[in-house]
Amino acid sequence: MGDLAAQLRDVVGRPNLLTGDDISDDYGHDEALNVAPQRPAYVAKPATAEEVAALLTVALEHRLPVTARGSGCGLSAAARPVEDGLLISFERMNAVLEVDADNHVAVVQPGVTLTELDARTAEVGLSYTVYPGELSSSVGGNVGTNAGGMRAVKYGVTRHNVLGLQAVLPTGEIIRTGGKMSKISSGYDLTQLIIGSEGTLALVTEVTVKLVPRLAHGATVLAPFDDFDQVMAAVPKIISSGLAPSIVEYVDRTVMAAIAEAEKLELGIPQHIKESCEAYLVVALESNHTDRLEDDAQHLCESLSEWGALDAYVLQGGSARRLIEARENVFWTAKAMGVDDIVDVVVPRAVMPEFLRRARDLALTEGATMSGCGHAGDGNVHGVLFCKDPQTRKKLLTEIFALGIDLGGAISGEHGIGRAKAPYFVELEDPAKLALLRRIKDSFDPAGILNPGVVFA
């Protein structure tokens, strides 16, 4: 162990290798619920891709399990290290290397946070459009889980906004995939293969992301409905209206009440409407022209009323911003309420009402409750589950995940499988597909040192 520590220390320098009691508890977990923390044997903080490569070379020699960590904001325990393993923290690799306004791209290190990238791109009137709800999250972490967020309905998820990568293979080899181009048809698409692989195939050390012009003005419309089917029936009409909304979210009555209380939101909704409302639609529009934006917002309000909304409100100024922030922070609100687990199932948009009805019925059958919100524009359900008994909860989650798959969906839409959902994934996924995924994993990482236990339980 002493020799191994010395080899790792030689790579990153004495101050940047932590062992024993110098490793804080924070390095032992991410934000996943119901996955026990685990302190690693070593925490290394490299500053370059070459140092990452050297760390992996040592790890391979000693068959040392390796876990990558960005900001630790993940919700599936993909950043939780293993016992006696090495945690590679990218906190020192946090530079925006380039903002290329001519090509509408930025090149960043994996430890850069979304807040930092947003500030840099704003200087040239551009924007990176992946907002998974936690702006302290790192770009590298977003790449690992293929993070999405509320704006995916217009701009897509991480894989739609990453053009190229620099990555280190478990052998210590450094590769580049993609680049500043928007299309490549030359061999297998390794960029897309690594995105969403949760640190099991390679460690990303540089990311080239796509930028878009930053629009100056926004408007947010809030529409309460007394029937969830009407909520979802309105969604394709909104998307096909030509308004190009940047956000189309549903929030059920329970969650809206919780976030309004937690954030002290006053949205101007009469009490009788709150009492009869089953769910809300939150729709955000954006434009560079205020007059066009006002006309679009008014037209949307009128259309929503025709489509069954009890009313529609254009939120003003700070109210709109605070509602969007409250929706993005719904996990923290639920955590404060003592939520026992969260669901990240994605299904075809049209079957969201059926999925939610049947999932809630499954919960009630087990004496549990499920509430939530989600990305109505792309079928991603964010359910909060209250079910104290671990065995009952495991049975219920298995049933809910199986329901999502049966309806044409998947276990996770944007949080990833990690450790938290790996047992369900292995149990419910197509065996032929799992075998192919294992062969891909083996071709990248035959020694199995990268994030063992993630994706494959």
C-alpha cells in the first residue's frame, strides 16, 4: 500500500493525493438516496490529461478500482467510490480553455461547472443550453450521465450538445473523438459511446460543447388543469404551434404546493383554482424581440384555455425566475420532506398519463405514495416516492421500472443507472442487449478497473 501511494503521489504531487483521515466524508458519496457512502483508499486530484493517464497506468498495474468525480451532484451513485479504490477528482481540471465565437463552441476541462461556463459564454452573447437543474454540476459529470434538464425539449440533452472529447482509456492511452465540427461520418462514433457511460469506459479530460446565440428576453406561462390527460393532450399542440418553447414542464398539485411553500412563492392563483387543479403546465418562451414575445405569450394563454386549462397566467419578472428555480430545485425540496426514493423513468410522451396513473396505483397498492413533476415535452417523469420499508420499496420500484419499459420507455431518462439502479437494470433489460453492453465494456476495460458495480450490478 505504501508503494502504491508513493506511485500515485509521484504523479500528482504530495498535496494532491489524499489518504486515510485526510479524505473528507464528502468524497464518499454523491446525492443518491439509499446508497451507503464509501470512503476510498486514495483521492487523487490531477491537473492534466497526462496525469490522469499516469494514474490509470498505475491503477491498471495494481488492479486498483477507479471512480471519477466531478461536483458530486449525481443522483444514481455513479460517483460513489469503492472500498480500497482510487477516486479521481477533477476539481483542479476546471478551466474554460476556449470560447470560439466563430465556430459557436467552447472547449472546457471536465471540472468546469455550468455556472462558470454560463458566465464565460455570456461574455460573447452565446449559451451552453444543458441545464440539468443543478448549476454547480460539472460538465464532465454531465457527460458521464448524459444529463438533460428542462430545456431539453428545445435544445436536447448532453449528447446533442457535445461535439468532441479528449478521454483517457484504462490503459493510459489518450484519445480524441469528434471536434469542432457538427457532423462526422468516419468510423464508429466514440463521442456518443462515451457520453452516458458513467465513467465505466474512459475518463473524460476535455469536452468540446456546442453553443447557441443567447436570446435576450423570456416569458413564462403557468396553466393549471383539473385533468392530467388534458395537460398531456396540450403538450404536442404547444410543440407543434411554432412557438418553439424552451421549457414544457408538468408539476402535479402536491409538488407545486410543496415548492411554493418551500420557496415562499406567490403566483397569484385563486384558491378555488388551486383546490380543483390536478396539475400545472409551465411553459417558457424566449425571443430577442419583446413585442413578438408578448404576442406569443398572449397567443399561448388563449390556446391553453381552449385546450382545457382552468386559466393561464403570464408570470412577471421575479415570479417567473423563482418558479423555474424552484422547479429545478425540486429534488432538494423532496429531500427536505423525507422522500424515500426518486424515479427518473422516461416514456413516450403520449403515454405519460397512463404511466403516471398506473405507477400511482402500484404505489397505493403497496401502501406508498408517488407524486412528482417532469419534462412533459420529452416524456421524462421525475417521481418522488414515499415508502419507508426497504423491501416494499424495492418491489415497488421493480414494478414501476418494468411498467415504464413495457410502455416503450427506459429506467432512466437523464440521471443514469449508476449503482442505485444497476440491480433493476440487470434484472429488467433485454439479456441480448446487456451481453452486448458487457462486450463493449470489456473491449474498453478488460481488467474491469473503471467504476466496477456501476451500470452492471
